[in-house]
Amino acid sequence: MSRARTWLLIGPAMILGGLILMVAFGPRAGRAAQEGLDEPADPLRTHIVVVCPPAEPCKPRGVPVSKVACDMDLRGVAIVVASGTRTRCDRVAKP
């Protein structure tokens, strides 16, 4: 086999090897990543942003966060909601 032909076969062989590794280790890596992303119950997550559009019932927005984070989120949400909409931070009821 010539040297040029050898180099031509290395590319497809490496792609095939990469695909085999992704199939073999991909699901395990996905599970490990998901476990890292799952957040444990945190006692500091006490507040949630509540959005009250005019003539509609109030709805919570997002996930429970700390009081400081809720205040920061509140300012960002107030910018993007329609005018006349009230926003506030409410304390989350304990389960």
C-alpha cells in the first residue's frame, strides 16, 4: 500500500472510531452531566417572581431563588413585560 493511500484511509478510520466512542460513552456522559445539573433542595431558595398582568390572575415566573436573586430577576422581568403589568417577589410556601 502506498504512503498516499495510507493517509487517505486514516481520515475515515478516525471518523469511524469517533462515532464508536460517542455511541459507547455518550449515554454515560449524558447521565453524568444531568446529575451535575440536578439541583438539590436549597433552604435559601425562598422567593419567586410573580407577574400580574392587567385583568388576569397572577402567575409565578421561574424557579424559587434567594431574596437577593429574586430582586435582581424582578428588575429584569419588569423591563420585558407589558406596560401596566405588576411584578413582585413572593415568599415560597414551605412544603
